[in-house]
Amino acid sequence: LAKTTQPISMDSYEGQEVNITCSHNNIATNDYITWYQQFPSQGPRFIIQGYKTKVTNEVASLFIPADRKSSTLSLPRVSLSDTAVYYCLVGAIKAAGNKLTFGGGTRVLVKP
Amino acid sequence: GAGVSQSPSNKVTEKGKDVELRCDPISGHTALYWYRQRLGQGLEFLIYFQGNSAPDKSGLPSDRFSAERTGESVSTLTIQRTQQEDSAVYLCASSFYEGVQAFFGQGTRLTVV
């Protein structure tokens, strides 16, 4: 599985856009990029998944450049409740052997 | 059920005792994952099941840890002769297939005293 690298922590303020970049230099052709969010004392929650270019849903956007060696999760106009740890994962889908490995994540603190 | 259910939600046990943690995945989900999360740390992969077979047990920390799954249903994680370093939240997740959106339970908080 491709290894991921993301910042340990980020601070932001309410109403700002937060962008978290994840590096995955050895991503394989069949790999997808998936982001999860984890609040304290809860299990992680799926945010978004993509393969290339841009994916958007009601929560976030995911930007993936053509070489797919990195990706950026964008959270628009964050609120205090977006304070959480965000995990970037890379792996094939519907494929045996994807054991859904989580790295250290990025701890995002949203300040008033 | 509507989501992944884990029981018990909290467990306090004495060092040296055996514990069983249960995970009920979402109906129809073929993939099931177990993780350990120590306080302030990330998720440590333990084992995953595809159906009732476990293709990858590489994350189990020692032979005191074992897991089973009945068909594509409930899974049990057993820790024998618990040690204080086993204290953590144990999380279970399930998904239709490997790699697609996984749904997590609320976890079992294990405290070994």
C-alpha cells in the first residue's frame, strides 16, 4: 500500500477555508484516495473518496493533480465543530488486501 | 442494525484476565476491520476479515490476541492474559468491500488495572 504523509497539526479560525495536503508519492494505478474525520471519543467517519481531478460533496472537496502524488482535502468555511483529526488513506477498492491502514492524521483545531 | 455495534462500550478488567470484545457489522458488509487506539494516538491496524476469512493478521500485537468472524456477521476479538499496555479503545469497522466507505462503531474502551 502507498504510504501517506500529512501535517501533524493545523490551526484555523471559524469561517476560514482549511486545506490539508497529503503526499502519496508511490500511489499505484488502481489506488483511490480516501479521507476520514475523527472527533474525540468517536470512531472515524468517511468524508470523501476520489481517484483523479476533483470530487465535491456537501462536506468537502478533494483535489487530486494529474500525477496523483498528492491530494488536498478542502473544508470550506469551517466552524468550531470541525475540530477533529483528519486521516488520508490510499488503496485499491474492491480489492483483496486493502486493510484500510490509517496513518497519524492531521489534528485540525478551529479557533473562535 | 442501522450501524456498526460494539459491545461492551466499556470494560474494566484485572491484569491477567481474558476479555472478549464483540462487533456486529452492518448487514451485508463483507469486510470487517479491527483497530486499537491508545489515548492521543492514531489507529493501529489489528486484523481484517473478508467474509469469515482473515487475509491479514499482521497487526495482531502478540499471540495473546485472536479474532474470529462468523460468516459475514459478528466478530469477536479476544485478548488473553490482559496486560496494562492493552488498555485502549478498540474500534471495529465494516464495509461492503475492501477500500470503499467504511463505517465505524463507537468502540470498546478497555481498561486493565
